[in-house]
Amino acid sequence: MLELDSVCRSYSGRQVLHDVSFSARRGRLTGFVGGNGAGKTTTMRITLGVLDADSGTVRLDGTPVSPASRVRFGYMPEERGLYPKMRVAEQLSYLARLHGFDRHEARRRAEALLARLDLSERGDDPLESLSLGNQQRVQIAAALIHDPDVLILDEPFSGLDPMAVEVVLSVLTEQAEAGAVVLFSSHQLDVVERLCDDLVIIGAGRILAEGGREELRERHGTRRYELVTEDDAGWVRDVPDVEIDESAAGRVLFRAGAETAQQVLQRAAQQGPVLRFTPLLPSLSEIFKDVAAQVDATQVDATEPRTEQSTHHLEKEVAR
């Protein structure tokens, strides 16, 4: 398990990470989400040892991470860092040899990864000749070439079409099932919600929520229900302590306490057949808006030393 414990970091006297603590477990896909400037990249760079924390600890399986243990880390940065004019397979083989593999094993690993990522036919092509989505897949292959114990990816699904997302997901799932820690950041909340086992939400350099996907949905539930009947259900509007979100013929979305919701169900059953009655759990985008609202607007600003936007950027991505 990868653990961050009370990690803090400042730039030029401005604190950008505030006691960041969370864990990413082996065998599970952990999504790390937040708006631009929330602190995701700074946190990842500290985990990788690229930056030093002002305070706090990063541990792997209970032991503080050291330069020796980071050899077993794989990292894919958001900015592409490979050689554009170098042939794809040759480049992956070169990176494998830097990790200590001989020429034959390096080539075998490169070919195997290209096959897993549906890029076998592009192995002899220069990287710059590939589409941006295929370049992204090569970048992921570069992070995987030494079969890391910990895999950290910054926006791995950016620029990928739906089919490519499924291919990459399959590879990451295989890595997790083999026992690796897989942590990736993304602003694509719909993708994260569908793919992740666990979620960590960060805003203004603070961890706002952490836990299993379904656990978070349960925790941030708002007592929202859907009732579908064969007859008109407009009468639900007149039930005390019920707040209507949507109403059309026999379908009603409403908010109420658990006891009131049961009273609605009992009355509906007395009036005719109930086709569906179910509690509705919030989506990740709704959870994000909920926890982001806890952050003072003056703090949701640039927390990292680069051009930033507010957390509204993340909400706009969901709305597209």
C-alpha cells in the first residue's frame, strides 16, 4: 500500500499542500481527482521524489519511500516526455535497458507492451508520426516497461477515444491484479467514476474526500428517491417533508428522510402497482461539487506554480 501522511509543501512562502494524507492500495485502481491547481501534480511529484515535501512522509508497505524503492515506480507525466523522432519500439527498448534489462529482454518487453496496447503495427514508426492518442499509449507503455510495483499516471486518458480508453483500462487492470499500486489523476469525472475502485478528491491543496467509490456515494447521499408507478404520482407533492426534484406522470424524483420515503412507498402501493422505487446515489460530479463547496472561494485559486484555473473547469468538463 502507498501512503501519504501529512504531506505539506510551499512555493515561495505560499503553502500549496496542507497535510495531505491518503492511501492507494495494491490490486485496486485509485483515481486522484481535482480541479486545475488543486495540488494533484505537486502531490505526485513528491511521491516520486521529484520534489521534496516540507514535512510529512510517503510510505510503501509501511516503510518510508527511498531512492532505492522508487526504482520500482512507473510514472507517466501529463506532458509527453519521449523522443519524437525515435522509433516507438526502439524507444521502449532503450528505456527497458536503462532499467537494467539486456537487449533481448528489452526488445521482448517492448513488443509485448505494444501488442497489449494495440500498437504492434506502429513499432517501427517514429513517435511523432502517431496520432496524439497513440502517442499517449506509447507514454503509458514507457511507464510500464519495467513492470513497476507502483504505477503513477498523470491524466492517462487525455486525448483517448472510447476504444483506446478500454484498451488502456484493460492494461491498468492487469497491472493492479498482478499486485501493483495504480494511482492516476484525471479531470474526466465520468471516466474516473466508471473505472476506479477508490477515489481521492483534492481541492486547494487539501484532501476533501477519500474512500471506495460506492462508500463515497453512500456517505454523500442526499436521501433522494425515484418512484415510478402505473398511475399519476402527482400526489407525492402534497406529502409533508417531501421536496420534489422532478415530476412527470407516474415518475417522481424526490428528497425525503428515510421514514418519510417509506410512507410514500406504502401509499403508492395502496394506490396501485409500483413499477420502481429506489434510492438514488450521487454521481462523482455531484460529490465533487459538494466537497468543493467546502473550500473557501479565495483558496480555490492557483496552488501550483503554473497557469491555473478554478475548480469550475472540472465541473465544465462533466457538463460537456
